[in-house]
Amino acid sequence: MPATIRDVALLAGVSNAAVSKVLNNTDNTIRVSETTRKRIASAIKKLNYRPNIRAHYLFRGSTQTVAFITDRDTISVPYAHLILEQCVECLLRHAYITTALLYRTGDEDALARIAAMIEERRFDGVLFVANDVPQLLHATAHSEVPAIHINPPHAHLHDSVVFDEYDNVRLAFACLLEAGHQRIGYIDFTKGNATHATVSARRNAYLRLCHTHRLSPVFLSETYAEIDAARTPHDLAAVPSGVITYSDAIAQKFVAHLYRNRAINPQYFSIISAATDMFQDRAPLRISGVALPIDVMAETDVAQLLHRIAHKGQHVKTSALACTLVLRESVHRAPPGPTRPRTRQPRA
């Protein structure tokens, strides 16, 4: 049988309370001398004693577990994976276990089970990523489980940590301007109807920057019909020579489309994303990425959540994290404009 706290106390010649004091550093009414501490430590090592973690957590009213909750579509995005990895590492340093709970959009049964787990207080805290499902928000509020929201659709309504989206777009915009581009487009699949704070903030930042630099905004849709329809020299001149997008996946899809459409020269991209390495070998494309500080994001998320756990009822201010420009290649000047490739005429 595994050793118990009573066995340790008997071997060390002290009371159970003294052993508990040394193990948990609690009960200030009991004073333990340094000699006694060493004797207890020696007994613990000799008996290979391991405390009953479940009983310890039950006594403290804590599970030492944090839930990481998001939908399956969001977790498929690279930055969400990276945030999860970094949060797990940060929480582990603070002796917390991370439980990832994923659900499909519209799966009411899964949402009900997750909400029930929150209301049963199976977690000390919750990290929500890019969602604010009313059912789950009600569960955290009803059970008073502390929660931090990472890039939520409505950041101003929650204790949140977000990226400085205006600064993201400003960095990307400036990079394209320095490269000589005067026709800067923005790939926007939402058609301006998205209510997510991140998407709307980036779109608004792009419009503000276009207005500041007196450039005409050009939104490219999901079908890229604007490019496919460009056939005359006038049409081709209106196609953006530089493009801003907010996802590696979207950029990759667009790049593939450009290669299929030989009438368009490859573009210079500024990508607002967490990972741009996948495009480094795609010559002659010139890629400049705005790197999201995932490590800082995770550390801030965990620090604010642990603060809320330690000080229940206290809210934290929304934090907006600045980003950095990486893979800067503004030395590559913009091409004079899209042109059709020349074709040789067959000899007579």
C-alpha cells in the first residue's frame, strides 16, 4: 500500500498537522522548526510518499484545471493551434492542467454538455477563443467561473485579450507603400457583413488608411471575379499590384489563383498572420508578414485568468497587443503594372 500522511508523521515523530503544514504551507497556528522540517522531508523521501492530489484539491476547493474552449473551425486556423500550445505550457508552469473542449457550430448537444461542466465548476477558469456563445457565457456567469476571451467577436463586452488590429493593417499597408505600390487591395470574404470585432476592425483600418493616403480602396471577393474579368489594358491597370490579407490559407488560395491566371503578374503580399514561412520559397512573390505575438498573447491570457481566479469578482481590462512586421522585403520595387504574357507567333 502507498504511504499515507500518518506513516510520514509516525516515522518523523511529529503530528499529522505538522506534516500537512510542511506539505501545504498552511495553518499559521502551527510552527515547525527547520530541524523538524528536515526530519519530515527525510521521512517523505524514505517512504516515497505522494500526496493525495484529489483530496488536496477537494480541501482547497480547486481543480487546478483550466478549460480551453473553441469551435472546430477556429482551432483549424494556425494561430489558434499556437495559442493553445503556448497556453498549455504557461498553465503547466503554474501547476494547472489544460482541458481542450471543442464543438461544432450548431451542435447544441455538445454545447449543453460543455455548459453543464462549467456550471458544475469542473474548472477553475475558462479561456474562450474567438467565440461568445450565449449558452456558454450564461454558464460562466451563473457559476461565477472566471473567464478570459481571446479575440472574441465583441471584445468590449468581456474580459478580453486582443491584437491591435489597426496597427496590424498599418504595418502591412506601410510595407506595400514603401515597396512602391499605389493600388493596394484587400481580400475580404465577408462582403462587409461580418460582426466579428477582429474582421470589422481590420476592414475599417484598411479604409481609414486608404483615406489617409488618398488611395481608392479595392476589395477582392472570394470568387476573385474582379481579376477574372480583367482582360483589357484598362481593366488590368485597375487590378491591385499589392494585396493585404489576414490569413495564410486565404493568401495561399489567392496565390494559386494568380498562377492559374497567366494574364496577371504575381503580386506583392502583406499577410496579417502568425505563420508566413510557408510562402518564403514561392518566388517571384514578395511576402511581408505581420507576425501576431502568440507567446505574449498566451502569457497575457494566462496571467489575467490566474488573476481573476485568485481575485474572484474582479474584472480585468481588455488588453490590445501590438504586433511586429517580419520578412520585410520593401527593397523589391513594385512592377509597373499587370501585363499579359507575350506569346510567340507560329512561323508561316
